[in-house]
Amino acid sequence: MTATPDPARHDSYPDAHVRTILREVRTVALVGASANPARPSWIVLKYLLDRGYAVTPVNPGLAGQDLLGRPVAAGLSALPGPVDMVEIFRNSAAAGPLVDEALALPQPPKVIWMQLGVRDDAAAARAEAAGLTVIMNRCPKIEYGRLSGEIGWTGVNSRIISARKPRLAAKGVQKLTIESRGPA
């Protein structure tokens, strides 16, 4: 008898699980990247690049161009090399085919991450059956900021309570990293 996957397991994720993903992922394909700085996908692309991730923007309409200094790929099959994570910045209807495209890569990613409002339980089950980790309806920028404590600097409740004062760099824009907060 085969166990039926429980979609409710994707309703919330333990902080330690998300923190581990954000620590271990180094290369990201951001599907649905935009050249418009007012679009959330552009903001997330810039944020991840600023945090040291190697991000390849993916957008067939921008293929061959540079976006924030990174060459844009037409699709996942056009990526210059393997990636640790595919971030889906498209609607839920597009998520299933994109997960299938990611699974068909010669070296599939370790993580499929679906942006806020994006959820496809059937696609998640296919990815998990292939051994991938899936996160749905979450934003890596928000999760990184929340878990690192950056969001707390702007007065947003990060749900992280600490008496430790963050160590700040001597000059420049201050950034906390995912490494600067609590155990995995």
C-alpha cells in the first residue's frame, strides 16, 4: 500500500528547515525574473545576489540579455550549469510544468521553491518522490530577512527574541546573514 502524501505538511515549515536550505543553497535559477525594478522578482533577484547567492535569471523574453550583471537564460534547459535551487516566480498553473522541466535536467536541483501565492501539491509530490526538497508559498527574501533578523531592524516582528546585540560591520550598509542567528 502506498502512502498518500499529506498536502498539509506544506502549510508551515520549521525555521530550522528553512534556515538549513538557505545556508546550503549557493546557486539559484530564478524563473520569472523581471527587468523592471518595481517588480518583486527583480527585488528578490537583487537581494539574493547581494547576499552572495549565484542567481541565474530565467525569462524567455529577456534571454541573452543581462539582468543585474547576470546573463538571462531562456528556460531551465538553457541554464549554464547545475543549480541547487529553482525558485518559481510564476503562477501556480505554471509551477507543474516548471517542476517537470527541473526534474528533467541532467542534474536536477536539490530544492524547488515556489514564491508567495504559488502552490502545486501534485508537482510538489513529484519533486519529493524524486528526492527534492519543496517549499511552497514562501519568499526566500522574506525568510532570509526574518531568520537573519534583518526584518527586525525595520520594526517588523521577526519572532526572534535575543538579548544579543548583532555584530555590525565597521562601514557600509549593515546586513545580517543567515549565519548570524541561532542554531540550524
